[in-house]
Amino acid sequence: MASTMSSRLRPRASACDAVAPSFAVRSRVSIFSPASERYAARVEFVVDMAGRLHTYGTTAQRLEAAVVAVAQRLKLDCEPWSNPTGMILSFSDPSRPPGESDTTRVVRLAPGQTDLHKLCEADRIAEDVTSGRLDLAGGRAALERLDRLPSARWRTMQVLAFGLAAAALAGLLRLPWLDIATAGLTGLAIGLVELLSERRPLMKEASDALAAVVATAVVVLVAAFVGPLNLNTVIIASLIVLLPGLALTNAVNELASQHLVSGTARFAGAVMTVLKLTIGTMTALAVAQLLGIEPEVRYSRPQPMWVEGGALVLATFAFGILFRAGRRDFAIVMLAAATGYLISRTAGQAWGSEAGVFVAALVMTAAGNIYASWRHRPGALIRVPGIIMLVPGSTSLRGLLTFVQQQNLDVGQAALITVLNILLALIAGMLFGNLIAPTRRSL
């Protein structure tokens, strides 16, 4: 599911940093003279915009297309190359002799995380600059204003959204009330771990494993001393925001678009996240066993349908917060997330789960493209939340956990096949959705 989230919430100097991103120039070819200041200003604006689009979670193919489009409208030739941890941007002025104005920027960045509000704002600023409504200096100043530090209220909402998303997933799975409450409490604890890791660089590399240790420890203690739980399911629900399902989907999408380096790197990062979560979970389970703590496990899903309906509303609200949607877009983000889930569920009951994922991905991708052309705003507002509940993050973690616990290769193969089927259905739906309703906008 979300991994959102791989999509994952936390700005790990990696994911989508709420602080000002560092667009460090590692290499600059050519020194600008006063006569070339105008050219230099155009280059700086494109570099600033590209860096922010990267930080806000844009995939390689859409980022490169957006950069080329903006550069062309600013009378620049630009050849971008993007990957999850940086960019190379080569510029030249077509009005000057070849080689005279060549400029190359090498920009090192942390992996981006979805930020729909800032993505929309960056898109609006680029439109204002390229249409002449805003000059280059004003455009760069507007982009810099997007890097304001988040408020205490914003950070609190993000932590609460961790708990809300975890409890909502448990509700969608129709788990008992104790399971739902435990998932919500554990989600809050993980949100606090993520918040602490933002300010402590030494924690960042191990934050996924640490979060899994915290989640598993809380769930095991509740199952041992309070009441029986659906153990693995509650652990996965607690970790829902950290699961890299969206990253896996974006990685395969980039590979399908022939962005091989970016897709491979993103895929490796998503796999490593799953491995770190598994390591943390198994570490906590091993420590509990050494201490003689025996969790009581049960497999029960007794909730009525209305619980699932209420959980869907809460889940869409939580993902609206985690995707950092603006106020004006919050309702449409929630509607897109709910629509994608309902289409997948309805079509899945009729034709099978993979067919449901395919139909939902196709419809939401086409709807995002239509919205982008109609409203002249990023289609990501529809597309990203529309597929977030379809991504295979929870399936991949569940399969790996079961494989490690049972030491059964057949279990691991079955999980891998399930994840592959979901990914193939998602990508097929997105590809055909782009064919049915092509967009004129890159984002």
C-alpha cells in the first residue's frame, strides 16, 4: 500500500525536505560576463525550479520534460539528466555560436518526497515567469519562499497523520477494535521517531529499522499483556506510511519510460527500505523471544462494512496531510484517493484483484491528465492519490516477513509473484491511461 509511501512522509534530508534544499553546484563550465547576466539569470531560474521539482517527488521522465519545456520558453537549450539523488543540467544559448555559452550544472540532492502543494506552487511560478507575468528575479524569490521552515502545527499534523493512516488501514482490513487502536497508537510513535530523525542526521540512515523496532515492540507487548492481535497485519498497518509502494511503482514506471538509471536506482532504494523494515521487525521479535515474551496471535476480521467506509474517509484525509495538499486541493485529493480505491475494489470483485488495480490505475491516470489539461494545473493532484492505495508496499513487506519467519522459499516466491502482478497491473494501467487521455503538461 502506501509506502507512501515510499512515498514516505519524512523529509530524510532525503525525502521531500521541508527545509531549504541545497542545490549545490559541483561543476560550472564557463564564467559569465556582465553581458551575459540575462542568460545567467535564465539558467539560475531553471536550475532552481528543477531542484525543487526533484525535491517535491517528481519522477525522472516528468521532471526532465518539465525542465525542457520551461527552458525552451525561456529561449534556452537544455539537456537534463535526472536520477533519485541528483541532476545534471547542460545549458546553451541558441542565439550564440555553439560552445560559447555552454554551461553544465551538477546538482546533488536527497531523494524527493511528494509535496503536492509546493509542486503546484512551483508549476504556477514557472507559468508566471514563462508567460511574462513575473520577471526572473521575482520568480526566484517566489521559489525561495517555498523553502520556509514548517510550523510546529504542521509538524504536529504530520505526526498525527501517521497514527490516523495506520488506524485507517487497520479499519479498511476490518480488524478488531484492539487491533485498530494498537495500529493507531503505534503509528503515532513512528511519527515521533520520524520527526526526531529529521533533526538528528545520525538517526536518518537507521530510522526505518528503528521505526520497525518500535512498531513491533509495541504490538508484541499489547498482544502479550493486553489481548490477542493479528500480529503481522497490525505491524504492517503501523508501518504503512514508511512502506515504499509508491517508490516501487515510480521505479518501474521510469524503467518502462526508458529512464533506466533512475528507475534502477529508485527500485534499489525501495528494496533497501523494505529490507530495513524487515530487519527492524525481526530484531524486535527476536528480542521478545529471548525475554520470554510470547505474543498471543489470532486471525480475525469481524468488523461490519460501515467500519470500512469510515476508515476509507479517514485514510483519504490522512494521505491528504501526508501528501501535503494545499487547502484548496484537499477535497480533490481525498476524492481521488477514495475513487481509486473504490474502482479497484469494485472491479477486483468482478474480474480479479489484478484487473481491479489495472482499471483503477487507467482511470485515475487518464483523469489526472484530463484535469491537467482542463485546469492547467499538475495532474499529480489526481494521479498520485488515486493510485496510493493500489501500490504493493504492504504486500512486499508481508511476503518478506513471512519468508523470514517461516524460512520457506515457496512463501517468498509467492509473495514476489504477487508484488510483480500488482506492479505490472499498475504500470499497464498508467501506460494505457496516458494513451487514452494524453496530457499537454509534464507534471
